[in-house]
Amino acid sequence: MVIDFHCHILPGFDDGSKNTQMSLEMLRKERAQGVDRVILTSHFYRDREECGHFLKRRKAAFEHLLDAMQKDGGDFPELKLGAEVAMCRSLAYEDLKPLCIEGTNTLLLELPFEPMGSWFKDVQSIINSNSVKVVLAHVERFRACLDKKSFEQVMALPVTKQINTTSLLKDGFFLKRQLFKLVESEQVHILGTDAHNLDIRPVNIGDAMEILRKKGMEDQLKAMMKKAEKLST
């Protein structure tokens, strides 16, 4: 099973897909690239919105999308609701189950793009609570905002790490080489497109899978998809 673990395809919901037609086209591209399951991980910011309100908005957007898919009659991937939960201090003291991927206790957590001193202990508290299984979103992006020691501490956390497919395709040579090493050594575990639209941040999981295969990482790719399936089922 091929899974896109991280995307922003719900129409008109966050900074992702702007409308229903864009969402349908993004899903067609997912299917054309061999994707069987898409996890819809819309942004959730606890300091901006109450959880219940977010869940109500998300349900309405999802039902609208499902209705459009049915009317279209096309071949689409399976969809599962989730959220990309931005880390903030209060999360360490709240019930995070409603924000997990539906039917699971898997939480996609986005770390802050700031020095880690103010948030690292709270992240550890969430991880150690045992109520959720944490997946860190696009960990490779934190190389730019954390010093080497801090990034190593993040990578040492006993959680699943997701990387963006675009980083495998468009990062500079040096950074991309580092990321391939992380994939090869299985220090990163799940792929997600983090797709927001059809052009600047598109669905590109097919190209990313192909480049991993060309580099002899078919086994690592299969392990990534098995991990994604387990955490989203």
C-alpha cells in the first residue's frame, strides 16, 4: 500500500487547496502516482482555535469533499482524516486523541521553527504520556532553524519521523545527500508530500519513490509504506 501521510487537500480549509476542483485534481494526481491512501492533515493551531471548532469545520469540509468525489465518479484514493498539530505549550496538558488520525492514536506533530529550549521538554512530555504515538512532521526542515546539537536531539527522540517528498527532489545537493543517508539508515520513517496546491507545492510522491528506487532504496521505501499503513490503520 502506498500512502501519502501528510497533505493539505481539504478544500478551502487552511493554506492548502483553495477549492473543491483543486482538491479533486490533487486526488487524481495522488491516484495516478499509485497512492492508495491519503491522510488529510490540515493545520491545527491550538493558540488560534478551539479543538471542537476545528473538528466541526474539518468534518464539514470533508463531507463536502466526499460528496464532490461521489458526483465526479472518478477513481480516488482512500481518505483518512488527521491533523498537522502545531506544537504549543498547552498541548502537553490536553487530550490529543481527537486530533489523531481517525481510528488510531497517531498524532502528526509539527515542531516550532524556533530554538528548542522553550519547547523540548513539553514535546518529551507528550511523547512520554503514552496516550498518543507521535509522528514528527517534515523533520528535515528543522535543520535550518536548529543548531547541529539540537537537531541531533530531535532526531534521537523515540518517535516516527516523517519527511517531505519535495526535499528528496529539490533540496540542494549537500542537504539532499544528508537526507538520503537518513533514509538509507532508516532514521526517517514515513513519506508525505505536504502538498498544498497544483504547482508550487504539488503532489509528487511518484517522483520521490522513483528516485529512492534508483538509489537502491527499494527495501527502505517498502518499510516506510508498511510503517505508514500500520500507523494509519
